Amino acid sequence: MARTPVLTPRADDFPRWYQELIAKAELADNGPVRGTMVIRPYGYGLWERMQQELDARIKAAGAENAYFPLLIPQSYLTREAEHVEGFAPELAVVTHAGGKELEEPAVVRPTSETIVNDCFAKWVQSYRDLPLLINQWSNVVRWELRPRVFLRTTEFLWQEGHTAHATREEAREYATRIHRDVYADFMANVLALDVQPGRKTARERFAGAINTLTLEGMTGDGKALQLGTSHELGQNFARAFHIRYLSEEGRQEHVWQTSWGSTTRLVGALVMMHGDDDGLRVPPRLAPVQVVVLAVKDDGTVLPRVREIAAGLTAAGVRTEVDDRTDVPFGRRAVDWELKGVPVRVEVGPRDLANGTAVLVRRIPGSKAPTPIGALPAILPGVLEDDQALLLAQARGRRTARTVEVSTVEEAAEAAATGWARIPWAALGPEGEARLAERGLTVRCLVAADGSVPEHDDQPGNAAVVARAY
């Protein structure tokens, strides 16, 4: 007898499937204020693991963590005209506090370029103070008109990096390093997300930047999701905030800057890019729980053995949890773990113990097989690595299968209805990009002929990746 579906099939209604999975896998709930979210412990556990992995890479790139205020004087945002124009529709502004009207309204942090650069102007005096490499983990508020949990929320969590350098070349190299060695490496090797690195067009560039590098992922329904960006800010903020240093030659020079960030949107990406009709599938390297050992039922011998198995796996370096809730029906518990996407289940009952085996259930390939209990600590680390690689290969296969090479705007629009299109930038250009925007399609990024990130928009051989985006 076929099992009754727990979720709406993705092919029937992908947005509804997404919302149901977020709720049933206990990742998050909607908050009481429109557009906000409550991240539940399992969802926050995923974010904590992301933080750990990203933070290690950020520190390896030389940046140090700091913290800047949530409230920013409104006048700060007016110092860089393009920046304030880009964020003006999303701002939340505090006008009253302590029962009184404030002399100057305070903006709730939408991003921290302005408050950071006010500090940089104090901290940078000499070439000896450079490079200045700062990162912060915080929340931000952007008043979202069309909220969706994890993807677009009024308040979300993120990390944002801000750096100052002596030369444009140093700033460019650092922005590229973050893009390649921090974000791209983390997304591919930990999240198993297939990402397209590229350069944003002038139309899509971050407000106030001279160049934006991006990483774009394809969701299960063929749309695009921006997963992380690294920006060259040039000297725009340095001039607005008077960030200057005394060079070795004794001249006053403005610094060159970068900023870069990734957010809790990555949790939504994990769902949209790896989830299936049975729930989430968590990459083993990320998973807070890599293996759950389930007691099918207990006859007095199963629970002690289940705990011994879990202890052996933990000693082998596997993040393991015991499910000993034998008062809850086994089928319900198995479905719950499938929804949560834990990579491996080890199911143990009295008959299994009598045979010296456990049932090994692998969430990512969807397989199950009896396995000698004594072999589990030796084989499971390899199983987890195999499934990590499989998840990435599946994501890459989907993007390859659903990306079409085209040569006209009309062909690009048709292909982007069900996947991605790649069109020569020379055949598209800003005018073609504007025509696509009228149809709700965007150029997600520009890529060079060899698939690398181009140094400028009009580099010969550039291709534009066109998609409908979340």
C-alpha cells in the first residue's frame, strides 16, 4: 500500500511544498509582526553549523569579528547618495523613544556600511593601519513587501564583512578571495550547493558599489536564488566618510573598500535545492545530527544496545543522536526524521539484535539495507562522504539539464520559464536586460567564456545567465 504523502508534491505546487516543509520539519514559524520569523531549534541548529563553517573561513582570510550598533543616525545614510537611494524603500525608522520624540531619527540597521565607515574614519590614520578587515554576525531589518520565510523576511540574520585597503588592486583581490575561498568553497564543499559564480550587471549591482560578485543557485523548480555577494566599493564611501590614510610617501590617500555578506537565506536554499517530496535532505558535512539511532521497540535489550551503538559512532567522529521514544509509533518517528533530512538512520529492533544487524537507511540516495552492527563505526564515515558527494552531483546535474544556450531575447525568455538561459552579453546588453525585466526576468550574473568570473561587463565572450528569481 502506498504511503499517504506528508507534503504537497513539488511538481504540483512548489511554493506550497516549501512552506509545508518549513513548518513540518520544524525549521521556523512566522513571527507576530508581518514578515518576521521565529527560527526553531532545528532550523537554528542548521544556521549555527553554517556560522561555524563560514566563521572559520572568514578568519582564515584574515578578518576579525566585531559588533556595531543596531541603531544608526538617519543622517549617516544620506552621506552616500546611491546607497541611501537603494535602501530608502526598505528602511524602518525610530522616531520616538523613552516617551519623547528623538532629535534625530534612528534607522534600524538595513546594512552597516555607514556606521562601520564612520568608525573606519577614526581607526585608519596611516598605511600601517591597513588592511583593516572586519566582520560582524548580526541581524538586519529591511521592510519586505513580499515576505517568505528564510528567503525574504523583514528581519534576518547574517554576517557582513567590511574592509579597507591601500590600493584598488588589493581591494579587488580581497573581494575575489572572499567570493572564491570563503563563499564558493563553503557552499560547494559543506552545503553541497551547486553555485554559478559571476559578476552582477550595472543594473543589479549593490547600491554604492563599483562591482558585485555573486553566487547563484538553481532551486528545485528551476528558478534562481542569490546565495552570497562580495562587493568592491571603490572609494565612494571613503570619500563620503573621509576615510584617509598617510601613505609611505607622506601623501593623504583615500582607502579602497569591500563589503560582503551571506544570510539565513542559505537555510531556505538548502530546502529549495536539496529537498524532495519526502522532506529536507541535509548534507552530511553540515548536519547537526549526521546519524540518528532509532529503537524500533524495546523488549528490555534494545535501548541499552542502541545507546552503545550511538556511543561507538560518536567515538568514531560521527555526530549522533539517540531516538529512544518507544512510546511514539515507529512509523511516525521515521517520517519525522525523513522530513528533517538527517542523512542516516540506524534502526534497531529485537529481531535485528538477534541477527546482529541494524537497518541502515540513507536519506540522500533513498536506500536501506541490513548492516552488521559491529561494522557501523568503520563504514558510516565513508557512507556520509559518499552521500555528500552524491548530493552535490545531483544539484549540478539539475542545473546542467535545465540550462539552455540561446541567442535572442525571445529565446532567453522562453527558456527562463522553466530553467536558466545563457545568452551572449553582446547579443543582450542593457537594452535586452531591460526588456527581460519587463517580463519579470533578471540577468543573475555575467560569466566569462571559460566559466570564470569576468573582470568587466563588456569583456569579449561574456554570457548572461537569465532566470526568474526568488
